[in-house]
Amino acid sequence: MINKENNVIFNKTINKHQQFLKELPKIPQNIEDIKILHNPKEFYQTLLHSIITATQHIFLVVLYLEQDQGGHKILETIFQTKQKKPEIKIAILVDWHRAQRGRLGVTTNYTNIEWYRYMSKTHPDIDVPIYGVPIHNREALGVLHLKGFIIDDLVIYSGASFNNTYLHQKEKYRYDRYHLIKNKILADIMLNYIKKYLLTADAVNRLDKNNKLNILKIKKKIKLFRQSLKKSSYICYNTNAKYTNTKNELTITPLVGLGKQNNLNKTIQHLICATEIKLILCTPYFNLPTSLIQNLIQLLHQNKQIEIIVGDKTTNDFFIPEDQPFKIIGILPYLYEINLKNFINKFQNHINTGQMQIKIWKDNNNSFHLKGIWIDDKYQLLTGSNLNPRAWRLDLENALLIHDPQNKLKQQKTYELNNIQLHTKIINHYNSLQNITDYPTKIRKLILRLRRTYFDRIINKIL
């Protein structure tokens, strides 16, 4: 039982976090101008339509643009749109490191960079710049994980990259969240950030031209670039945007961050701790930072409800079926499952009482890439952050915090959550998940070897 004295302490704590959220600058948003999509094919068709009908600018920020059917259709459509409307300003920004390799575990001599240059050569009179953004001089220490496709006054926000799986062009799909937000102020702020902090940086270079790319030559530039990003903000420069702190309006706050102490991380923690009734959290890779686990423990002590939705290990894009050749990278889904099992074991009593629910998503052989936080009926966080130590410290991340005090998005929000939960099952006990002894022999031996050297802890910090 919680006594009155503890209740007073808890209420003061919640009020502190709610006050932080209240003081965030907010952009008014019309409910009619928000639409939530529910599957990757719909997202793909909407993105193509938005590109074709654009009149002012197309700025796409994405982890990678792949040289397959889906990626090619996106890029070819952009070239066609630019040819028909040469006045349109266009820029595509991808992670510098990711563009120079194929998928992890897949060897290729023809990287995305070669493809970008080929497309540029075959369209000599059409300028579609593709920029490589190096967040660190090594991919393992940080990537461009910024999200948002800005097309005129429309922001299409999703964690998806551009390839066949994310766009569901073959049998398999990769499930994400997809939000269409028409808001000129929001679009301008996100666009200004790209122009101010990314496109003007000396470390950022075009990939579609035959420039020699040598990471050693720009090492110092990358260091300065990273330092500037750690100080960057969506709201720290002159803009015509007018923010509001009106209590009862539907509003959006754009957030961005790099490094452990950034404002995005702080806001996520305040958001979680401001929960009055229930928190819902989605992440594809279960590897929560210690600080977030501590926040969840606080909620449990306050008798708040927690629901966590995470992908099954087989829905991880690193998962390798036993009938396929073994690669070391295939250990990752098993490490994430071990993390989840340990977490459930630690909080088994709260699961037994129903205070905490763990749901595992699985839909045949499709994969899961969905992230987000829902707080009561007041807040939604749209983000590309995996809510793990890597996102917390190494990658450039952003998010859109929706404040909905009148619950105007209830119908769309409920439909989205129901759609997400459609392919989930509840895990009532940690023994429902496999033991290490049940894993394939090569995976089991590798995990035991890593544990003896404590290397598994290092992996958890960077992946």
C-alpha cells in the first residue's frame, strides 16, 4: 500500500516532469492535417505521390537509400519530378558510412555510392544531389539516424529507410510507423535545421559525384561537425515560426539530439516520468539504457501501468535462420532476447499482477522496426530512436512530441495501436522465452565465449 506521505512525494515528482513538458515550445497543429498510415505499401504510394505533386522542395533525410526495386523507384521518381519542374529544390541526405557498404553480412562490389553516381551520369542534365553525412569517423560510433521527409509544407515522419523490405515491394515487409503532418511551421523548422547544420558542414559531401572519399582526410572536420551537432537544436536560430504554450491546443514539439545529455533524451525521461495512468513503449531491439529502466522502476513504485511491445528475435533484420550460412552478426537477436528475458525475470512480480505487460510482435517472416511512446491520452512521441544505449549516446536522433490534451487523435491513435498489437502475444513469464541451451550450437558457443570476456556488455553499448 502507498501511504499519503508517499502520494504527496509522487505527485510533486510528477508535477516537476509535467512542468518541464508544459514549458517546451510548441507548434499549433490542426487535427485535420494529421494522418496516420498503417502499412508500408500505403506509405510507399503516399511518398511517391507526394514527390510527384511537389512544387517547392523535396528534402529527404534517411539512413540509407538502397539500390533495389523500391529504392530505385523513389530515386527515379525524384529525377522525373526535377526534370518536369526544374525550379524545385531537392536534396537527399543519407548516412556516409552506410552508403559505402551493403547490408551487414552481405558482400557486394557495387555499393550504393556507385549506384548514385550511375544515376547521376545517366541523368546528366538533372541535378539531384545526394549527400553523405558522417556523424563519426566510424559507423560503430555513430550514424545519421535523423528522420523526416519534408515535401513542401508536408512532413512525412517514419523510421523507415528506402528499400524493398521497408516499402513492401516483395513478399517480406518491415513494419514501422508512418505519420503525415501538414504544417508549414514544422516543415520550415526541420528544413532550416538541415540547411543550417548539415548542408553547410565541411564534413558533409556529395556522394553522387566522382569525388574521392577518404575518411582520414575529413577526420578533423567530422570531429568539429559532431561538436556542432551536440549543441544543435530545432529552435535555436531565427525563424518566423511563432510558438505557443496554449494549454488546450493540439501541438507538436520537434526535438533533436546527439550525445548522452541532449535535450531529446532529457525530454524522453521527463515524458516517461510524467505518466499518470499508463505508458506504452515500442522498440524493435530490447536494450534499454539504464536511466530509462530506472524511470520505469519509478512508475512501478507509483502503481502506474506499463506496456512494452518488442519484436520477436526472428523479426530482427539481423536474424539468420539455421538453414542459412552462419555469420557473427546473427548473434544480435539472441543477445536482445537475453536482455528481454533478464528484464522480465527482474520484474516478474509486476507482470504477475498485471501492472506490467510485455508483448512480442511476430507476423510470419516479416520484420519489426517500430518505435514510439504513448503517455495516457495526452502525449505521443514519434521517433526513429531505438531507445537503446547507442541511440542515447552515439547517433544523431530526432523526434516529434505530440501534445493532445483534448484527445483529438483518439480514433487514429487507437486504430494504430490496435494494428500494432494485432500480431502480438503476451509474455506472462520469463520461461516463455528460450534459454541459451535452446539456441543453435554456434550461437550458444559464441555467447558463452563473449560472456567469458565481458564483450557482450560492449556490444550492448554500441548496437
